[in-house]
Amino acid sequence: MLAMTKKTGYGLIAMTHLAQLGPEGLASAREIAEEYTIPLALLMNILKELAAGGYVQSVRGARGGYRIARPAASVNFVELMEILEGPMKLAECIRGEVDDDAHSKCKLMPKCPIADPVHRVHRKIRDFLSDLTLADVLQPKTREPAVAGEG
Amino acid sequence: MLAMTKKTGYGLIAMTHLAQLGPEGLASAREIAEEYTIPLALLMNILKELAAGGYVQSVRGARGGYRIARPAASVNFVELMEILEGPMKLAECIRGEVDDDAHSKCKLMPKCPIADPVHRVHRKIRDFLSDLTLADVLQPKTREPAVAGEG
DNA sequence: TTGAAATAGTACGGTAGGGGTTCTATATAG
DNA sequence: CTATATAGAACCCCTACCGTACTATTTCAA
């Protein structure tokens, strides 16, 4: 419960790897898969999705691979997660951007006593994850007011 | 992804309902299930687990039911979740209390570049959820330093 | 004393999504 | 022209989630 999928994990790893290589650095799916012991075919699928989402740029053909397409500081966790897994929803009743009638999907909405708290928790987690960027992974922030309160 | 299970949702609803009835108030699984349109058999299973965990006290026989067994302010979300779903783990490499070799389960731990950030996120979410209690659900907190930073 | 209503315990089953593989097509360096 | 890469799509297995069902036991009440 409240678990991150492996897909997201692998995607994060690939992105951090590419970010470390800088804006010109190129790495193939094979290289990354071997470096971190990730199933190659799966990582290829993930990189395809990241390319489709504009997070990495692909270079086809021999000696090809992927390079990062956006500054590390501009890529946050929520974006990445949602590209790979669809909208983040703590519960069914969380309404998305477009899908506005998410409430109607949950039969017990009209009387639900926990709708408000659940929505608050959802926003809290989402806000936190959207403040966290790839840059923070590369260089762990020691102290930062925006996401402070750490133990 | 990052979703709360329905089991936890139903459990929270049942707990808030019982909390509202006060320390003496009794409600049967049937009553709660009908009130919130929750599948009866499922809710019964959940209440059994909550009883086994000491969160509610059961009264057997006709006119029986459940009453809350702990002050609402002392029951936090993490506890409740973990009773119903097992240990909360954002990723496999999160080590539990007993299960100390969780690291070894993830083959890419030695080189994993995202282990630290993932652990930080895990702790952050966990800390937040453990500060949130049933009492907060009953009476939504308007402002509270310990969990401040809300939008 | 008997039946209805409740919990206790346990086992079972359907389904969706996570995790991973495979196949074909296309591009490109050497 | 071949090896190496990505592009696209389909496929499969397995687990966990969600829900059901059955039996046993307790207790109230007529």
C-alpha cells in the first residue's frame, strides 16, 4: 500500500543516470539496464514512454540511445510518475483534471465521512512530490524551506 | 499508484463512525455497511481485523456490535493502514522493524542512485500520516504547526 | 427452549494491474 | 549489408485487491 511501482523506480533511475551525463550525454537502454541490473526489455518500454512524454530525446540507429531533454530541476516526481502510471490518485474519489465526475464513481460519496481528510492527504503528498525534482536526487538538498520539516 | 486500498478506506469510515458514537456507543457491521453502502461481508472482515488489533471492541450475540476501543486522538492513519494492509513501504528496499534485510531483496541496491531520496520520501509521507489521527477526521484541524505547510 | 441476530474464523474465487517478455519494423553507424 | 539501436504493439504470468460464502459460537428475546 502507498507503494511506488517498479516502473517508476526504473524510470527515476534512468532519468538520474541521463541527467548525470549532462545535456549532451548519450546512453543506450542496454548500458543503463546493465549498469543497474534492470530487465532490458522493460527498461526499453519505459524509455519509450519517457521519450513520448518529452522527458528524454531518443537517437535511433547504431550508437544511438537517449539523452535527457529537460533540465533536471524542472522534472518533478509527480510528472514522472504520472507519465509512467497515469494520474496519481490516493482514492477513487480524487477528481482529475479532465475526469470531473470522479465523485460519481464512488457510490458512497454523498455520505462519505472521510472524503475531506483523504483529499487533504492527497494534496499534501502530491504537493510534496511535485516539489521534489531530479536535481534533488542528484544533489540531495541539505536544507530547503519549501520541503522542510525532515527528521 | 500511491493509492490507498478500499480496505483502508472502509476501515477509516467504520472507525470514524464508531468514534462519533463515543466510547460507549455500539454499532453493528450491518448498520455501518448500510449507512455507507459498503459490502457487508467485506466490512465484517475488516472489523474482525480491527478487533484483533485492539482498535475496536466486539460485543457478540444479538444486539451486539462494535465500539471504539481507543481515544480518537491516539489512532493515527499509519497504524490503521498497517493493521489492514501490512507494513507501509514506498519501495521494496524500505526496511521494516524486524525484516532487516529488505535491502538484499532489491538486486540493484548496491548501485541504486535513488535509494536515499526514496527513503526520504517514504519517511516524509509516513511521518505525515502518523501525525494524522481519527480526531483530525472528526474535527478537521484548521491550523496545526506539527503538520503545517498545507495549501 | 428455540430462533434470530450478531461476531469469529476460515477458505474460496474473480479480476485488474503490475512486471516482464517477445515480435516486427525502422533507422543508422561502420 | 550487418550489427546495434529505438518504435510500436501485442502478449502472458502472477499476485494482490476486492468481494463472497460457509461454519461455529455467542447472546438476546420471545
